[in-house]
Amino acid sequence: MNNKNYDYLVIGSGFGGSVSALRLAEKGWKVAVAEQGQRIGPSQIEAAKGRLSKLLWMPKLAMKGFFAQHFFKHVNIITGVGVGGGSIVWAAVMLRPKKAFYQDPILKKLNLDLEVELGPHFETAEKMLGVNINPRQTLQDSFLKKTAENMNAVETFTSVPNAVFFGEPGLKQKDPYFDGEGPDRAGCQFCSGCTSGCPHGSKNALYLNYLYLAEKQGVEIKVEHKADYIEPLEDGGYRVNFVNPYNGKKVSTITCQNIIFSAGVLGTLELLFKNRDKYKTLPNISKSLGKIVRTNSEAVTAVLHPKGSNMMDGTTISSDFHPDEHTHVTQNRIDKGSRFLRFYLGPLVDGSVPWIRSLKTVLAIILSPILFFKNVFSKEWEKRITFFTVMQDLDNHVQFKYSRRWWSPFKTLRSGRNPGHEAPSYLPVANQVAREFARVSGGTPMNMTPESLGGISTTAHILSGCPMGGSSTDGVIDSQHRVYGHDGLFIVDGSSVPANIGVNPSLTITAMAERFAEGIPAKELCH
């Protein structure tokens, strides 16, 4: 007899967790979702546009926002925290993977044809997330198109599919997606603020679709619950202790038959490492945990436009192009909520050797300080800036381990190099895109200083870490997301993505979660 609190406990409310929660509830299972952040709504988002303390998630400093930054030796990672996870701060770009993803050796070794298997799930995900081709191109898009033309790639330039309700700008109407079962929606106002949260209810964040419908199915969402100690029970299932994310004090204990880890790459890795190596309650977790963590081989550049420019007209990302077979480029607008990013920019500097590039960057700032001051002190800076995310499908990655620094008594997640496959902090093509765009627009090209000064890759698209494998020797999970060595544990989030996608990964994570959930039988069939 199952006397557990829940059949399935989902840890994390991002793309993997929200899909899993809804689909399993629809199949009759009793489901709870644990989220370490808060519920985020229009008032919280609007407040965060003007106050950094309301935007940032820094629990140790009592900042309870929803935009998180994680700084490691080899990579800086941007994530979202709160009910809806990364969808709160994602740019709503919904692209299917590049061909190279399906041809990865890992998938071939597992005899997986994900291109065929994921096909119908992509269609479901696109419908659930309200994906449409962006209907609007403005000045920034025309600059990007001209840049693509100058780089002999104009035939690849196109408007991107966005998970945004375009409708009539600002006009509220009844749910347009789920036959009235979803919330009322308002048309996009093209305010450029997707990545610091949409206060208008236009971006199709998860709390407006998967999670909204999941709660109507009876799913319980437990906010400010950070999973900590996970203990297998003698009669099967697990007991999970939760702590307050701000002070670390225990807040509750839940028993469940199954656990779905969907806490994002960092959250899932930390939880598995902690319970394998610290608490030793999950000793059979594979040694391959954290060995390969992918950044989508990404670099970020920018262009500062002349005074009087206004690049804010549009969604955050509305167009893209492919300068070569391995590279994908998107332009990015921001709003006032992301003004703090100005402090991350410096002069554009080439160089594949990190320490030489760092030295050249310091010299460029010292010898030509005007750009630095123009960037930091310009009024309405958000109107004058264009960012570029440049992603590649090459096999580059870092690793994460759970260990102590020499000066600390506590173990934490730490990054490491994978020689021969280092995650790049410099992509020549990324600098080329910035230079060409600057020539076209009359602006000044710039680098992210964590990359140019620190030699550290920056990404919002962290993937892998819990690889699929044929056994626990080469994988943490099997092809159905089941954790080797511990029955009833599953991993369904970005950490279970087996290869570099080469484009924004949210749609792929959603489709893989749909595939996973399809494989779980209805509760009535299990009794």
C-alpha cells in the first residue's frame, strides 16, 4: 500500500518540471512541484525593472528576485528562479535543434533516432507554448540583415519563432490557446523586456500554460522549498527534506514514490552530488555525473549605438542568421531592467590566448577610456545597446565537481576544464558579427569583460551534466531518463540533454520532457 504524500515529486518548475507535472497529473498521479523561488507576477516584475535588489536572486543576501547569476572559474551562468524557472527570464525563442544534434555519437551509441521521436513532441510543445513567427521587424533587424549580407549569409537571415502572444498590443482578451481553460492574455507591446520578465502577460512563460493547467489538475506547487536531504525508504520511495533557501533551516519533509529532478543543470547537479558524496544516501549515482557540461559553445558581444538611437522597439530577439554551418547568431534588445549589464562591457579585443587577450583589453581601456565612460554613464543606455548571442554546435564543454576550496570547510559545485574541448570565451566569428553590425549601424563594437578580461565563457544555455548512457559506466540516466542505480528517480531538464543543440534550447527541453512523460503509464494501468 502506498502511503506516501505524493506519487511524484518534481523538483524545479522550469521547462522539464512543468511539462512533467502537467502530463503526470493528467494521467491520474498525485504530483507536487517544489520550487526554491517565489511566485512571480506582474507586480514583482514591474518592481524589478527599477530596482536591482528586486530583480536579482541572491538568497544569502536576502535578495528574492528571479534573475540569477552563477560565477565559476570557467563559466558564468545565467538562470531564472521562481515558479516558471528559466521561462521567467528567457527570450522566448523557440528553435528546433540543428542537424548536428541528432548525429551526435552519444545518440548513435544508444541507437536513438531523436529526430523522429521528438517530431510530434515538438509540435505539442509549440502548441502549448503558443509559438509563432515574430511578425515584426524594426531598425535593429534591418541592421542584422545587412550584417548577414556583408558576411555572405543573407539567405539564412529570418524572423525567429517566439513563444509570445502577439494579438493586439496591450489589449486583453480571453485565453486564446486552451479553449478558455487558460488565463486571460494581453497582446505584446514590443517593449524589449523579455529577459527581465514580461509584466504584460504577453510572453508565454510556463506559469501561463503548463503550470497553470497543472494546478487546475490538482498539482501542488510548494514555493520557497529547496530540496536538500533525499533518503530512500525501506518499502520503496523516498523521503525528502526541504530547507528555506535564504537561511538553510528545515521547512518540511515530504515522502513520495518517485522523484523527477528538474532543477536545471546547476540545481540538479548540486542535489545529486550532495546526496551521493556528502549524505551518501544515493551512493549508486554514476561517476559520470558532471563530467561533461555544455555551454552551447557560446560567446556574447555587443554594439553601443550613437546618442539618440532607440533599439528597444521589438521583442528581445526577433531575427537571426547563420554565418557558417556551425554558428547561430541572434540579436538581443533589452529594457531598463537589464541596465546592470553595462558594467560587463568593454572594448572589442581579439585573441585566442586568454591571458594575452586580457592584457590587451586592460591596455585598450587605459589607452582609450572614453568608450568605457560613454558606456557606463550614458543616459537611457538600454536604448543604445544591441547584444548578440553567438552559439555553435561544436563539441565543447566544461566539467563540474563537488569539492572544497583550499580555504573552505564546505563542499560546493566547482567548474573544471576538459582539455581539448574547452568551452570558448573567444569566438572570432562573434567579434566579426559585432564589427560588421557596428559598421552598418554606426555604433561601436564591444566585448563582455568576463570573456575578454577573465577568459570565462558566459551562457544562459547551460546543458548536460547527467548524460544518457547504456549503463551507469557511461551515463547517469538511460534513454528514458531513469537514473541508474536508484529506482524511481528521473532527471528531466537541461542536464539530461545529451549533446550541443547549437540554438536556444528551451523548445528541445520541452519536447524531451513531453517524450519522457509519454512513456509513463496512467495510474489506473498500474493497479
